[in-house]
Amino acid sequence: MNYELQQIQAFLKVAELESFQAAAQSLNLSQPALSRRIKKLESILGTPLLARTTRSVSLTTVGRDFFPQAKRLVDEFDHALFNIRALAENRIGQITLACIPTAAFYFLPAVIREYNARYPNIRIRLLDLSANDGLGAVLSGEAEFGINMLSGHHPDIVFTPLVVEPFVLVCRHDHPLAAHDSVTWSELSTHKLIGVGKMSGNRMLLDHELSSLTQRPTWFYEVQHLSTSLGMVEAGLGVAAVPRLSMPDQEHPLLVQRPLVEPLVKRTLGMVRRRDSALSPAAERFVETLLKHWDKGGVEGSTGPINL
DNA sequence: TTGAATCGGCATTATAAGGT
DNA sequence: ACCTTATAATGCCGATTCAA
């Protein structure tokens, strides 16, 4: 414990009670000991803070000036200690995670709900970013960890797989392809395909996986978000290839999904975090909750929608 | 292990204020 | 002027800490 802080606390107490005797009692200290603390503080500051006679104590001009500052100092110190304790006990805090929109929408809400029930005072900042931006946010430290797709491997990133999911075809139920049980990628080349931008993680994955096909699909419309492409499909503008998790529900009034094969393209979603930095206690708890959900919900995301 | 520095407590002193 | 009382300051000593 810092001696000077004790001295300042002693000064405040004497100033408040205008008595060494009473202040000493209040501080569980003998009066001579308190006398010495004040004297020490005054010698450090080089000026008397308290004007005392044997019968009364009052503040000197300097003491009156110093009092509010000292009070604020001690209050802030107490407050800081309180906060640090609360942080350590997971009573307060904030975590920031960066995840791709699909994850943010489809499987994080359940995890967040459970986490929030257990740690109601920990705020969650959810950055729903593209795969690239999300990875950048984790690398820069803006986010403590993230949920992203596996794309190459960055030396500073640790990837923990959570779910593998296939890309599926989405079309309107009145579209010719809706009559097929499954659709090959080559078949798509004759249809108007709605795809996401060239820099999107999904698009890069698809371009890579499909590069060996002789009849590659060509993207007729290009959008930024999967949800936009779904909307365009709904409007009858074309068909889209999307990760299965981004499909709203099994029973959509207008949209149907069909397996996309030859080849079967899958993406792996998982947790990303920096290799070199430890997570905060609050984030650790969140990751625990997340992984627990995945043990329960199943890594079988490739075979069906995930129940949470 | 030891010696210096520092803190706190007990006993005591010094002194201001009030009463006679 | 002298006594009493209340209270801060000081002397002294033991305990603890820290560095050599």
C-alpha cells in the first residue's frame, strides 16, 4: 500500500472531523501515529496543510486548496480499485468480437443470450464485418476475437473450427432449377447468377474451388451482402449460391434451396484470435459459452440447419 | 544474517482555553 | 494568577521490511 495515499487519507479525515483524536479513531490509528502521518505529508509537500493549536484544527490556505483535489484523488483511486475487482470477477466489462454477418445473424444470438444471462453487466460489441475486415479487426486488436471463415492461414491467427457448411443454390420455387433434386455448378452457367463482390471471402473461396471447372458459372449481378442477393432472388432477378447458414428458414414462402454439387463446396466457420495475446477474462467466458454451444449444437452443420 | 529505515503504540510532555 | 482539562506533539521502544 502506498504510504502517501494513506497520508492523504489521513489529511482528509482530519480536515473533515477537525480533530486528530477523532480522525485517528476513525482510521483505527493512535493519535500520535496520525500526527506523524500528517507531519510527514506536510514535510513532503514542504508546507503545512493544517493549522492546529492544542485545542482546535483548521485548514491552512494551502490545505483548503489541496482538500478537493486530494478528495478527488482518493475517490478516483477507490473507484479504480472497485472497478478492477469487478472486472476480475466478471461483474463488469466489455468484449468486442468481429464476425461475419452470417454468424452474427444466425448463431451468435443464442450464445449472446446465454452469456448475457450469466454475465448481465458485460457489454458486447459485435462488429459484423466481411471476412477480410473481420480478420483485420482481430489482427489490429480492435476486436479480441472473431468468427470467420477459414481462408488460408495467417501466422498470427489461431483458427478453431466450429462448423462446416456447404454452399447451396437458392432460387424461387417457380424457377426451373427448383425442380431438380440437386444442381451442378456447371448447370448454373446458363442462368443469371447473383454473387457477392470479388473481394468477399465467400467469392474468393468459390473462385478458388471452382477454378478447375471447364464450365464455370459467371456472376451476372454483383452485390456486397448475401442478404441482398437473397432479396434479388426473391424479386425474380436470378439465382444465387450461398452458404447454407445464410438461408433464412427451411420454409420460406418464395425461396427454396437445392444442394450444389460437382463439386460440393464447403466453407469452414470458426473462431479466430491472435496467437500472441491472451483474452480478457470476460472474453474467455464468452468463448467457453460459444464452444459449449458447439458441443451441443453439433459440428454437423454440413448436414442440416443448426438448432440452437 | 544483519543493519538501516520506517512505522505504530504507549507513556509522557507541552500548551491553549476555560473556570475560579 | 492559578488550576483543570483537552488535545496535539514528542521520546522511546518494538516490529517489520528491505537491501547488502
